[in-house]
Amino acid sequence: MPQPQAAPRRAPADALTTTPKGRVYAMLDTDGDGFASRHDYFARIERARQATGRTHDDPLVIAAHATGERAWAAMDANGDGVMTYEEYVAWVDADKFDNVCRHALGALFDLADADQDGALDRSQFTALRQALNNRASNADAAFDALDRDGGGLIGRTEYLASIRAYITGEGSPMGDALY
């Protein structure tokens, strides 16, 4: 007979403000209850869809949901609908970013890329990051940190590389500004 599972512990408040993985986890917890749930994760995709004005049947929305499903399945390995802070910290690393997160985050980038030119302008970037649970002022500072040449556009590759660098502890001016 299966043993009842212990109630998951909430994320430690100090970790959510002092470590890159903790800050990202806090952003994933869209309702602020101390857990990143399936609902939290897919709420971010829905907010990105709404922010970009796309319909549910838009191929990019469908792709974002499909990559989101794969990412969530990988993150919620025990299938209980909750990814605790401890599970997230133990799970996320460079390999997981490269093989799971990059695709999900790239699909969200593509939603925001209105003209599909592989780059976001400031308003597209800010709308995406707000949909993903970052403050507008942080998104604005993150855009400035990434737009080193002052061209007014952030490319998909540099965007994803910056998130990867932040998660893996390599340092990211964009990540530092966002979180």
C-alpha cells in the first residue's frame, strides 16, 4: 500500500531573494504561495499569449503549450502537480536548460516576436517579461543590460544565453536586473 506523502515544504524566504535559482523559482511561483505549481507554470504561458494578443489556436501558442508540457513533465518528475524549491534546485542545471528550458523559453520569446525577425524591441521584451512575472522596471533595466550596442533589439540567442548564464551561476547582467 502506498505511503502518504509528506506535505511539501515552502521555499525558504532567504533563498528566494539571495540566489539566482531562488529568484527564478520565486518568479515561477506566480501566485506567491511558496510553491511552483502546474497552474503557476501555465499561467505564465497564458499571460504571454494575452500580452501578445495571440489566439489559442495560433501555431506559436500551440508550440508554447507543447514545449511547456514537456518542460513541466521534466520538472515535476513525481507528477504531483507541484515543483518544490528543493526539487527545482536539484533539477535545474546547464544540461536541463539546454535540453528542456531553452525550448520552452524560446517558444515564449517567439510569441513576443511580433514580426518573427528573431529579435524583440523594448516594448515586446517588457511585455514578455511582465507576463513571466517580472516587474516592468526590472524588465526595462534588463533590456538595457542586454542591448549593449544600443540598437534597440534583443536577439533570441543572446536572450536565451543570458538566462542560461544566470541559472548556471556564470553571471548575467540581464538576470541580475530582472531578478
